[in-house]
Amino acid sequence: MDHTEVANGNQRVGNSGGECLVRDRRIAVFGGGQPDVMNFQVGATGFLSALPYLAMSCTLALSGFLADKLQEKGILTTLQVRRYFNCSAYILEMIFLLLTAHILNPIACMACVTIAVAFNAFALSGFPVNPLDLAPNYASVVWGLSNTISTIPGILSPLLSGYIVTNKTREQWQIVFYIAAGVYITASVIYWFFAKADLQPWAQKSQQQKSQPQISNPTTNNSTYPSTKF
């Protein structure tokens, strides 16, 4: 695997890491310090935390349908679909997260977070399926390695936000959202410039061997000619 494939794998890790970091921030909005800032009723935070993901489940089917249709009709190439869907989703989510950091109205804040998470569904037509483009026979290994490394931000982000948010003030929570937005924009830039969608050379040999038909040798295949006992 040369430096091109390594860079492409790193940008997938960056995207996954950004998603883990901001996912923790979305949970913290309604389950952590933000109720103290906006006077949310803690008993209602369970439903509020689930609402953004309910919206994402609706847009997820639309994302996959559009990605397939754009490729089938030749409007966009596979690489363009991966880039446009992934980067635009993250940039839009970043914008609505920044709006959330500056809005004190509970209803408007809830709407921004819900829209941000709904747009995240379009990113799932980008980097998560990218390993199938690069190396179909090794997609599970590539995804497993990158996803394992990308869990590190998900582990560190609660510690980081706990270090920043000590008094649970609006300004402290804004810093957390700024960091999450920075992760998103960084991952989007890396993915835009380094993403690949063609079969990689190190995976072509395995793919060719798999496509070749298996021809059995009648001299060594005893099942073809049953033995006769005298």
C-alpha cells in the first residue's frame, strides 16, 4: 500500500473521527450542560435526543437513492458522488452546529440540531462505502481498521468537553461547538483532495483471481469418476 492509499485511509479516519466527536456534542446538548443554559426539562431530553436521529433515518433512504440514481444516469461519477455527498453534508452540519452554539431559543436550537443530524445521512453515501470502491475484497478489513482508529476522538471528546465546560456557561459550550466545527471542516478538506473511488493496484490481483473461473482437473477430482471395486 503506497502513500496514496495511506492518505486516503487517513481521510476516512478523519471523517469518522469528526462524526464521533460531534455525535458526543449532540448528545451533550440535551443531556449535559445545555439544559442548564436553556432551562430544558431533563425529563424531556430523552425524546429530544432521539428526534435528530429519527430525522436522519428518514433522509438516509433518500441519500442512498439519490447517490445510486446520479451514478446510474451518468450525471456524476462515483468519485464525484463520494465527494459531493460527504463534504456538503459535513459543511452543512457544521453550519447548523455553529448556529446552535449561538441560539438560546430552545425550539430554534432543537431545529438546528435536527437539521444538522439529518444532513449527516448524506455523508453515509460517501466515506462509509468508499472501501468497497477501493478494495472490494478487503473492504471489511479497511473499514475495520479505520473505524477502530476513529473511535479515539469518541473516547477523548467527553474528557475534552469536561475539561472545557466546568461552569456550564454558554461561552464554554460555544468553545466545544467550535472545536467540533473545526474537525468537520478539516475532514471535509482532506476528503475532497485525497479521496479515491477506483480499484487500487494492491487490490486488483485478488480481484482478478476471484473473477477467474475454477476449472477442475478430472485426473485429480475423484468425485467425477466414482471408484469401482472388483
